Amino acid sequence: MKVNILGAGEAQIFCQCLQKVLLEIMFIHFVTWQKVKTLEHKMQPSLTCGFLIMLRSNQTLFSALNEEKVVLFLHLLGIDTNGHAHRPNSREYKENIKKVDEGVKEIASMIDNFYGNDGKTAFVLTSDHGMTDWGSHGAGHPSETLTPLIVWGAGVNYPQKVTSQFFEDNFLKEWKLENLKRLDVNQADIAPLMASLIGVPFPLNSVGTLPLEYLNNSAHFKAESMFTNAVQILEQFKVKMSQKKETTLSFLFTPFKPLSDSEQINFLKQTRLYIQQQKYDEAISLCKTLINLALEGLSYYHTYDRLFLGLSIAVGFVGWTTYVILVIIKTHTTLSKTVQANNKESTVLFYGFAFVGMIIVFFLLIQTCPWTYYVYCLLPVPVWYAVVRELPVIQDLAANLLSLQISQSVGFLLVCVLGIEILVFSFFYRSTLTIGLLVFAGWPVITQLWVQAKATALMWTFLCVLLAIFPLMPVVGREPNIPLVLATGLLTLLISCFSLASLCKSENKYRSNEDLKVHFYQMLSIALSTYVVSSTHDSLKNKQGLPLLNQIISWMTLVSSSVLPLLSPTFLFQRLFSILLSLMSTYLLLSTGYEALFPLVLSGLMFVWINMEQEALQHYGLSVKPKLAVFNFAYATDITQFRQLHLDDVRRSFFFVFFIVTAFFGTGNIASVNSFDPASVYCFLTVFSPFMMGGLLVLKVVIPFVLVSCAFEAVQVTTQLSSKSLFLIVLVISDIMALHFFFLVKDYGSWLDIGTSISHYVLVMSLTIFMMLMNGLAQLLTTKRLELPRRTKHHST
């Protein structure tokens, strides 16, 4: 028997025309999506026809295709690309559906004619995933995870008519197929179905269950096939069990009890007995039970060492975090006094931990564990050795904590725990950021800062509340709003006009004509970006494509946005505002809706934050309030002026981390490309280019980070805070968060579920490195200045 597989890119390909052609000879079913790797070929009906004609002149290929058990694979990629570019509800997409529908009919007819209509061909038509209304996939929405499966031809059962059936979705009603029985299967079940149709053994590592309802065969054949399916999956279970048993000490090995050796034998014997007695339904039921248990056992042995390895990693995390805290206390505070360690005690301590390490190595060696186990289990040893060596610091810390009131210590710890938990929850629920920002809004009132700076405190509260609105908005890309982008451009232009007027009124020693020119060029860049967004949107709406002039302006704006800030003066607010204008011109070109306002509001809050931190320093008596208007980045890096850490610096570092996380999730979830709209890059290119589009989207994500990092650079130098101490505090916060996310990593679910859990962990683990890179970039943007060559005036004599 021959099987021809026609794979389409999206679920919607089947929803309108296909049922009209093949309604009486096929099933309409749905399969639950799982990630599958396939070899992709893009072929059109005309190419398929040419291929079949060519075979008649090539005897070798002709003979090969006329043998039994031949599989032809055809992947129709165009419908997928079309859906991403134009979205499923567009006219272009629906026309593409019609074209593919006609192509499927033509190809099926060609293949039947090629084989002389011998009735030995089976067709399997399915899709690897669906698509949302905004043209993305990878999440867990039913429109993405439910895909049609249509099977007809040799060996396939006929449609079964029913009077009623219940499903939570309305697909059958929409397609007018309520009278045909629907059978949902997993996508992995297609592999054993195909193997059964062409009469070959089930794939060795297949975990699919044969969907018997699709087969038009005798009950005996179905029972034997199901028994073979069960044995095939059971063999996988037995191999996995033996592998784990060989690498585990006998007294530590815990087998999967529901499927012991005796239970396996009983299942197989009873099933074979049922088949001999022609009790096929009972045999099939028993096989399904055996398959389910074998799959559970596979998962059990696959995750057998998870608890052991997880505890090892957790111990390492806790040790490392403790060590970093001790380093902060020892080198950046006055809580600890340096004490020379006793050499004899240090030697005993070293050999003690070395002995523990040797025991771990021996334990892993006799179990023939892979090398990664050694890394996971041995890393905590030197980390905790370093912690125990700092015992005097621990004692000093304990003495200081005991000297405080219990309510103060417990209150401080509860606030720290609550703050970190808010950060963790914000990765899953963006609305958590809103709660955090509303708490921030009340910070001046809680600390009595509003008494000494009422206007600044009021502005802080207002901007915190305004920024708190963004996490409550829908994820960017689902509801484009170009007029709002244009309004943001005009608002930015208006603010820059006020800034220019203020700059012109300032004293001559703080400005020059070159400074005014740079400011004017940045205003012109904002105006051009606003025009390009409007013009490009209208052009694409009228199906006229991306204008070349707009594309040139967009790329020139992108390049100039990294240079223009370096031409502005290095006075604090002038340089920060110059950075904002340059990055906003690029961000406007990458915006499709309300997110255009986000960096503007975020920057406003950052400007006020700088002033609020000065008020906080003065409030706690740590520093005299400097004149920020004349503060110069270029002369603010004297390391001798850095002070020791104060308890309030923990709050300051937490603010920084919180604003970074807000920049991550304020308008979407960067952990998944599913949250972003390809339309964001249409001012730069409209041809599908994954790497170029991905790079531009990453740039869009980085821009808010740069704004926060530059603002914190200002906070750091104006409060005389050492960047090293800052990163150590951030490292502690990120490590505690990473420990949370480590235990939340998933290996099941949709692409989005698995990918998001892993990316959350990776993001938090790399947070410190990322912040160091952002800090370096912020120092470059704030302290460096490019001097343009000035024109020399020649005087005639």
C-alpha cells in the first residue's frame, strides 16, 4: 500500500473549501499539537505533475515508486508564510486557502492517475500547528494547538454518522459536520497510523497509540496491531529501566511499581489469551492500559534523578548566594571587622571539604554517572568551603542582627521576600508590575520624603501610576493603533521644543551653537520618524508596498540614533534627554500601538527618580544635595569618592532591578517571540527575513533597557555608589529569583510553556551579565563625547 502525506502549514487551510471536495470520503478530526521536526519541501501541483511525468522516462525511479510501502511527502509552506505576513482573516490568506484547496484536489487526482486508480493509495492530510488571529503560533491557545487530520483511501475506515456528540469547541457546527463522528487523537499517533496503513513495524521510538477507529480492518487485525503497539512501547520502557538500573546502586534503585516484571508478564499473557479466545475488545482495552502504564514508566525513569540533581543545584545556589552576601558585608559595609584566619583551622577545614568531595566522586564513580553529574554535585563543595571560611563575618552579622529589634529584622526580611516574589510573579502575570508600581507611588509618603520635596514627590507618584497602566494593556501587536504612535511622535516633538527653548535661555557657559544644532537634528529625526510611520502604514494599507524613501530614512535614523547622543554635552539632564530623543526616533519606527508611549513615560519616571534619590540621600544624611543641573558625567568617575553601602542602597538596587523587569514585560513578554508583531519592522523591510526581523525586534526590546541603565548610571554617580557593590546586590536578587525559576522549568506542554519556563530561568541567570553590559553601554553613552572638526575661518590681509 502507498501512503501520500500532504502537509499544510496552518489549521485554517481546511476550514472552508476542502470539505466540499472530499466530504463523503474522509474524516474531519483534530489532533493535539506537539513539537515535531519534519523535512520540509515546497512543491506546487505543476511541479508534482512534472515530477510524475519525469518518472516515466527514469526507469529506476519509476520502479521504486511502483513498489509497495512507498511514502511520498509534500509540504505546502506558502500558507504558513502567508498567514504570518497577512494574518488569517485577510483577503490574501483566504485566496491562498482556495489556491491550496484546488492544488490538493489536483495532486490527489494526479497520484491516483499515476497508479492507474488501483485503489491502493492512502492519503493523510494534516497540519503541524494552527495560528492566532494576529498571525502567530507557539502558545497554548486552541487556535494554535488544534489541527485537522484528514485520512482517506486504502485501508481507511468510512465516516461514521452520529445523531449527537459533545465538544467544548464549535468547529463541527461551523463546518456543518455535526452528523459525522469526530475522533480526537495526539499528533504522535499519526506515526503508528501510517505504519499500520503501509504494513511496516512501528517506529522504534514512537510514543503514539494506534488510532484503531481510522482503520478499515478486521477486529483480529486491530487487536494484533494494538498488541504490537503495546509491545513496542513496553520495550522502550524496559530499555530505559535497564539503563537506569545499571547506573544506580541496587539498594538505592526504586523501580516503577505499577509495571513490575511480573505485571508485564501478566499483561502480555492475558492479552494473548484474549486474542486466542477472540475477545478482541478486551484485548484492545488491556493493550491501551499497558501503553498508558509504559508511557508513565518512561516518564518516571526519564526524570528519575531529578530530585537528586535538583537538590544538588539548590544547595549550590544557596551557598553561592550566601557567599555573595558575605562578600558584600565584608568589603562594602562597616558591619564586619577583618580578622586573620587561623592557619591550623583553615587546613582542617580544607581537608574536611576535600574528603567530602572525594566521597561524592566515589559515589558517582561506582554508579558510572555522566560527567554532568560530577559538575552538579561537586560545585557546592568549594562554594560552601568559601562560606564556612567567612565564619567571623557570619558571627559579626548575627551580632548586628541580634542588636536590632526583632520586629525590625523580621520586617526587613519580609519586605525583601515580598519584593523578590513580586519580581518572580511579574514574569508570569504582568499585572504584578502594576501592583509594584502603585507601591512605589506611595514610597515618598511612607518615608516622609514628600515633606521636603512636595513637587518632586507628586510628579513621582503621578508617573508611577501612569506607568502602572501599561502592564494592564493587551500584549503588543494584537491591536495596532497607528494614530497613537503618531500622537506619541508629536508629543515627543512638543517636549523637545520646550527643552530647546529652555536650552536657549540657559547661560552661555552651558551651551554652544553646536549643542543647539544637535538638538535640532534630533527633533528633525523625530519628525521624520513620525512621517515615515504614517506614510508606510498608508502605503501598505493601499497595497503599494514599502516606499524606498521611507526605507532609506528608517535605516539612516537607526544608524544615527547611536551617534547623535555622543555629540551632545555631557551635563546630566542634557545628555540623558539627548539619548531619549535619539532612541525614541528609532522606537517610533518599530511601534505599532500604545507601546510607543512606554519609553517616553519610563524616561520621565527615570528623570524624577534621579531627583528623588538625591532627596533620599539628604533625608538620611548621607550626602549633601548636589546641583544636578550642572552635574557633568565626564567628571563624575573619581573612585575615591565612592562610599560604603547603606541599608537604603538595597532598596535602590531593587528599584533598578524592578525597572529593568518593567522594561522587559511592560508592553509584552520577551520570553516568547509569540508576543511580537512582525508589522513592527515594516518601516525597515517587508520581505520575510527571520534573522533581520529578529534583530530589529531585539533592538526594540533593548531600547527601554538602555534608558533605565543610563538613568541608573546617573543615580550611581550622583549618590557615589560603587558599581561593584551594585552588581553584587543585583547578583543576590537574581540568584534568589533564579532558584525560583529553576524549580519552575517545564519539560511538557506547548512551545510557549516549555520555552517560557526555560527562557525565564536563563534570563534571570544572565541578568547580572546583561546589566554589566548595559552599564558599560550606559557609561559610553553618558561620559563620552565626539568632537566634530570645526571649520577654520581664514581672514584676508
